[in-house]
Amino acid sequence: MERVKTPGAVHFVEYVKLLPPKWVFEHFIRESNGSRRILSSSMIEEEAAKFISKAKLTERFEELDEELKLKCALAYLSGGNGINISEYDGIDNPLVQSFLVFGAKDNSGNIRYFGFNEFEPFLRTLLVETFLKAAKTDEQSHLPPIPFWRPLCDLTAVAGLAFQGQITKTKTGGLSRSALNQLKKITHDKTLSGKSGQGDPSASGFLISFCIKKSFLTDTGDEFALDSRCFKTWLAKPFKDQLRQMTDYASIYCGAIRVELLKQILTKSDGYWISSSVFSDTNLKFFTEGLKAFQAMGMLETRKSNNEIQFAVINHFNDESEQITHEGFKATPIVIMPDFTTILPQEIHPAHFFQYMQIGKATDFDKVYKGSIDKDVISSAMSKGVESTTIRDWLVEHSAPTNVISTVQEWMREFLRLYVSSNSILVSSEERVTVQISSYEPLRKHLEPVSAHAVFRIHPGSENKVKEILTSLGFDPRMPSEDGVKISCEDHIPEALKESLSIWEPVTEIDQKTEPHKTAMRGTKYGEELKELELSEMTHVIDYAILTGQRIIIDYEGSPYIKPNIYTILPLQIQKGTEPIIEAEVPRTRTRKQFYLRKIRKIGVISK
């Protein structure tokens, strides 16, 4: 059986081919007159082609009762998460018999319902109507629209804080309290509490995850560090491409919630709050955590009302970004005050926002971004490759007061007074040698002259001590660098997504309870009636069945990968020991399974 990571990616035709032929004839090929019982691949493909149509799928959907219609809608909306099934009753369940969803199990034996990707566009209108009928409240949200660039500015805020070294971590791996507080202050994330630790997923968590996925950030262990060159390259892309990439990742981050279906639900909700309580407790967590990613994208807003999570549409869906280019973006000026404080408009261009974050701090957001030009930020920026001329030109461009420009120039002069190099240095001790090296092109193209009054060699092992002493004297020993952190592309998968990427396989077995037949050995331990036997007697019965090639019927209480039920099996061998196991074939599916003898409540032998 093909094993898949995204259950919705199972093709309908392949799923039907896995089902027992008799069951397919009874429930799928309904027009069959019953005379033919040979099911071919071509017949399945032909019937599937007829089935995958709006008319046929609508017909099957309308045959369901209201409860099953809602379950179907929830399964499709949940996408790659599917919906948990507390008590799975096999493929004879009416919803599975409709062929609109299928059950799939993971390695732990958990079973969920999933919808087919092929069917969702045809069923979308019906699914939306069904979901809203059950979930729409009587209260309108009246949420004001937000500009398309807000999620881009929030993403830039995350990148800027990482550039400044403020996205630090705790020893347990979660974001530190200071990092959470900074994110809470300058992003539009109402899901943050400011408390350190792993916590629940948040909108900012989605933004950090996206940055790692796109190789902007890397986890150094102590903090998330930024590759500024990589991020600036991405910022230069068209707005519509940036937002599309973020939206696509939002659907993956939260377990492949179907974005177009969610958008349609929001559009058709008429601005009313929508309750998520229609999901059962076991499925609610996945869905509400997923909403936080779309909240970061500005698609919706969430709230807690009457002890339940509700969400409502924010009317824009970034459509205006299709027409607006970087050149056509209208941003109001940045204000720099004589006391070094700054005011940045909420309409700031994301690229301009990042330029600012390389020079100053953003400390608060309330209608506008507030912050200040900061010496530590400037020194850190220069250590990561930002040129002093770039910083000065930026201040002049934004009409910074003269005292601010002169003070910043002094800060930069102090930073450039000295540095401890971590690079390989070629030292020329004679002027003649220096001229020779400078004039030899094959060597000169690999070298960069360094202007220095004196060069000192640090004794091996004394590097940290020298830096410590220089710092105590008021110097910054960091060297101007061509670039900051180099990051390799490594996907970051949040815990919620890891759950949705479990390996699932469709459930296609029919659980049947076989009625015992009368046999000549009725009344003995080798008879067909189900009997409770001691472990030693049960072993004799199984040995007898293996020797005579007969099947046995067992009442099994369940074990990993095998649920409680009555099974008819053909025993192949028995592994005796402290935990005896019988390896057997399940005839109807021709699959091999291992059953624990201690889990067999009753046993019987079926004569040939």
C-alpha cells in the first residue's frame, strides 16, 4: 500500500482500487446489476471519471444527513490535519460509504477522516453553506480593513529584531521574555502573552517559522540570527509574490488548512463572527492554532467569547497588492527628533522599515512606530557589514537634525578606532615587498589593503582576554564585516505541522464478525466456537491450526496498529517466549499481522 505524507493527496482512483471489490460493487458502482463480480482497473477508472463531477458529488453530499454533512465540511476545511475519530466503525460508516471522505491511519493506529483534493472545488459551495449554517453567530464583527503591507511590516519587525540580536531564546528552547515583549510591542500580534517558554503557537511564531523556512533566520542555539543579505533580496520582490509565498506557507504551517475554502467561508459570512466550537475538542486545537497563521496574514481576527474561540473576516485579502508596485508605494516620511527619538508612520515601506532597524530601535507601536537612534544598534550594524557612509546618507535623506548626524558620526568613528580580526591577515614588513604584492595582479585580486596605524598579534589563547580588556577600556572590539550570519537552507517545521506530516495510509479493510459454524470437533478446544483458554492450551490450538492448515477465529482486545475486534486469520508461525506472538495472514486483505497471544480473549478453529 502506498504511504503518503499528505492524506488529501491520495488520488481517488487509487483509493478505490485498494478497496475490497465486493464492497466497491455494493457502494460505488451502484448501477451494477450484480451479475458481474470481476472488478478491473479500467472499470474503476471509468466509474471514477463519471463520479468526479459537480452533479454526482452534489448528489452524494445531499444524501447525507445534517450531522454527516458537517463532518464532511470539517474534514475538508481541516485539510492535511483531517478530523480525529474517537470511535472508528470501519469503512461501512455512512460518511465513508459516500466516497466523499476516506479514513486513514498513522503509525500509532490513530485514524482520521480526510477529504479528497480533487473533490474540494466541486463541493466548495456546499461545504461553505454547511459550515456557516452550523458556525455563524448572530453578532457582526465591524472590523476595520487593514492595508496589505501590514503582514510584511510585521515580518520586517521580526527580521529587524533578529538583526539587532533581540530574538533570544531560553535554555529550554522557547523565546525569552524580552524577545516576546519586543515582538508584542511592535507587531500586530494579539496572541502573545509576553511570558517566556514554549507556550502555544502565535502569529509571531508563524512569522519566525516563515523566516526560517525562507533561510532568513537560523537557530544558533542562543538566538535566531538574520542573514540580512538574503532578507533584503526577498524584500525587493513584488508585493504580490511576497504575500502569496506567506499565504501558501500559512496553509502548510497550520497543517494544510485549505486556504480557498477558508477564504470563501470568510467572504460568505457577511462579517459575522464564526464559532470554532463546531469542531470537537480533539480537533479544535489544530484548527484554532492554524487560525493564528492567517491572523498574521491579516485575513481574519480572532477573539474569545463565551469561552469559545471565534473568528471573523478582515475585508481585503491583499487584493490591492496586485496593482501596487514598490515604485507606486506611497509612504509618509520618517521623523527624527533632536533627542534621537523617532516616529515612523504605519504606512512605512517594509524595505524602509528594515533600513531603519539597522540604525535605530523600534520600541512601541500605537498608530505609529516609536523608537530611537541607538549607538548599540549602529555599532552592531557596522559589525555586520553596514557601511558608515550608508548610515550617514540615510540620516541626511530623512532630514535628521544636525546634532544627531554629528553624534552618530562620532559613534561610528569610535567604533572604527580598532577591532580584533578573525580573518587571515597577510603582514608585509618592508615597503619594497608591499609594492611588489600590490603590483602583482594574480595575488592582488585575492587581497584587500587594510588601513591601520599598527597591527598587533594576539597570543594564542588570549583572544577572549584581549576583547574583555578592550571592552572595559570603552572600545568595541568587533570588526566591520562584509556580511553577517551565513545561513544554510534548512526547513523549520513547527510541532503542529510535524503532527500533520505523519505518515498516513488509507484504511480499506472491512471488519467482519464471522458467525461460527458447526464442526465435528464441537465442544473441544479445537472446535469452532469461541472459547476462553489458558495460554498453554491456546498455543496447542494454534500449533494444531498451523499443522492442519486451518484458519482460526479470535476475539482480540487490541494492540498497537490492531484495534479490538473479532478476526478470522490464517496462522503462519508462532513465536514462543515471555511474550508469545502469532504471525498470521488476514485472508480478506492478504496482509500479514502480528497478534499477541495474551491479547486474545477467545479462540476457535475453522474447519476446512
